[in-house]
Amino acid sequence: MKQRLHWFAMHGVVRAVAGSSARRGDPQARLIADPAVRADPVPFYDELRARGPMVRSRIGYLTVDHAVAHELLRSEDFRVITLGASLPAPLRWLERRTRDDLLHPLRPPSLLAVEPPEHTRYRKTVSSVFTTRAVAALRDRVEDTAAELLDGLADGPGVVDIVPRYCAQLPVSIIGDILGVPDADRSRILEFGELAAPSIDIGLSWSQYRQVQHGIAGFSSWLTQHLRHLREHPGHDVMSQLIEASDNGTLLDESELQAVAGLVLAAGFETTVNLLGNGIRLLLNSPDQLAKLAADPELWPNAVEEILRLESPVQLSARVARADTEVAGTPVRAGQTVVIYLAAANRDPALFDDPHRFDVERPNAGKHLAFSGGRHFCLGAALARAEGDVGLRRFFTHFPDVTLAGLGTRRDTRVLRGWAELPVSLGATARVVG
């Protein structure tokens, strides 16, 4: 009963209201409940853009304007949203009294749900793992892992679902190495991630909610055991170092350690799975762009930026006004939410010429906001970029004749956008690349 009440407060009412509000055209409700928007959001991007830089909705505002989004992500007048904070007061009361004590990416002490000084302290504990210098040192490991996975694909059937067989395996292997996850546990991390991916959406169905809770509970239980194992058998990985420093009282308490570890483990591969799947699909649909990359491999890093811009793995973010303020000439009251439509801002024609065109040579592709911005800029951005570069380049070099073998299936999520299934035919020839 407690779980059902929590779903009702957090999702059930929102889901019911969003359905009727979407039919009346409310933009926020359409994000939640309009199947056409989920299937193809691009026309919706343009529709919102025509309505101005700040679009009013029933619960606040949306923006698809790149300049406004850039400002909001860095503004001290706004803070990140926490789980349930935007609900009406009665539902907020019910949500707080029926929630469990499990980890959640939008609940403190998660990095996604706190602001300085807590955010500064948590972020500092893991920032050294993902610096450009640290990622450069990991690049050989990414290259070797990609080559090993691709060799395994070449030995299998000619048609494969590339998402679970490659796009997910590469990042979970790398983040597993960084954080001391045994090889035998990596399939469980992928399973938990798949189950819990909709946890940052709102308006979930009862079955989706139960799936999310099952995934979060399983992940929390596994993480507790994993941290206990690393305490007893520390390795040279970063997580063992964090545990040692925290146990000495210099970094994080137990709940903070679990939140940081959980977010890094879960989010460390989530964006990259979508980046690789989106990139493979885009390039297979754009043989002219793939030919440019074959002719000039130096374009691969820029191609990754263009993929991130055009098919943003994280579609949305949100900020809450700390006090009455003004954005782009629009008054915003304290407590109001502004949804920052990152994916739409990444197609703003004011910054990107012919924004819906896929162009691996686009000179300003890196101006996208796919990794958010400001103090909440994605810690794993440098690693995701490296994995995207290596993972995509090696895939298309290894399988030059690869083609799509079906339409594929999108993930049933709103904030995250990627492929759940993407069947490809690897072709008759595979090249061994050293």
C-alpha cells in the first residue's frame, strides 16, 4: 500500500492530469503524455521555438533557446530540482511520507540533486577520475576493450542487436575497471541500469514505477555488498581509494559514499550507451557522412560532437528559481520550474546553421549542451567523448559493410533518448585493426 501511495503522489496524479492537459496543448504535458512527441520530438522542438524563448506551461516554463539554456545552466538564481519538489503541497506531503530510503539520482545526497557547498565537496571526490589527462591515460584501455568486443562480434552471427552486444558492453567495461566492479557483476549493472533508467522521468505507469523500484532496490543491495567487499579486499581502483579515505573520516559519510558511487556507476555508462547507439544509427542512415569519415579519420572527434548535438542522449534538464527573477524578459517567481530542453537548444538555428542537418564537418558542433553546463556539467563528458570516438571509429573500421537489419526500438524513456534494440547486419567482411 505504501508503494502504491508513493506512485500515486509522484506519478499517478501527474499522469492523469498530463493526459488531459496534453490534449489541450499544454507543452509540459505533451512532453509527458503525447506519443507523437516521444516518437519524433523534432517537430515539437520547432513548434516550441516559434512560441519564443520562454514558453509557459501549467507548472512553469520551457525553453528551447540555446542562449537562454546556456544562461540558466550557469545561473546562481536557479538550483537543480529534487524528487517531488515541484508537486503541489498535498502531493508533496504524501510523497515524503511514503518514499523509501533507497538511493535515487534526484534525491540528496546525489550530485544531481544538491548545490554547493555539498555539491562542491562531492564533485571534488570524483573529479580527478574524469579529467582530460586521466581519460587520456585510459584511452589505450578503451581501444583494447573495443577491439576485443568487435572481434567477438565477428565470430558470431551476421545479424546482431548492437546495443546489448557492443554499445552497452564498452562503457560498462571501462567504468567497471575504474570502480572495481568484478567482471562477473557487470551484466547485473547493465540489468539494473535498464530497469532504473526511467527513474528520472515523471508520469510513470504503475508497471513502469514497479520496474524502476525493483531496479533501484537491486542496485542498492548490490552496491552495499560491493562496497563491503572492497573494504575487505581493496584494490588499486578509485572506489577502493574513496572508501579508504572516507573510512578515515576525510571525505564522505556512508550515505554520501553510496550516492557518489551509485551515480558514477550508473551514469558512467548511461550517456555513452545512447551515444554509441545513436551514432551508429545516424551514420548508417547517412552514407555520405560515413564516407567523409572513411576518407578523413581525423574528423571522428568532431563527428562525435555532431552526434551529441543532433541526437542528445539526455534530452531535458530542469532548474527551480531560488527567488523572484527574470529570464529573457519573462518574470519567473520563486519556486517555479524551468524545463531546459537541451535537445531542442542543440538545434537552435540562431547558433547552428541548418540545424537539423547531420554534418560531421560542422565547425561549431561542440557548442552543444548535451552534457549540461555550469557547475553541473557532466563529470564523465571527457570519458564519454573518448569512448564515442574510439567505439564508433573502430566499429565502422572493423565492419565496413555493416547495414541496418531492422527499424530498431527506442527506449521507453523521456529524459534519456537512445535505442533499446538496434539490429545490424555486419556484412561479409571484417577487418582486423591493430
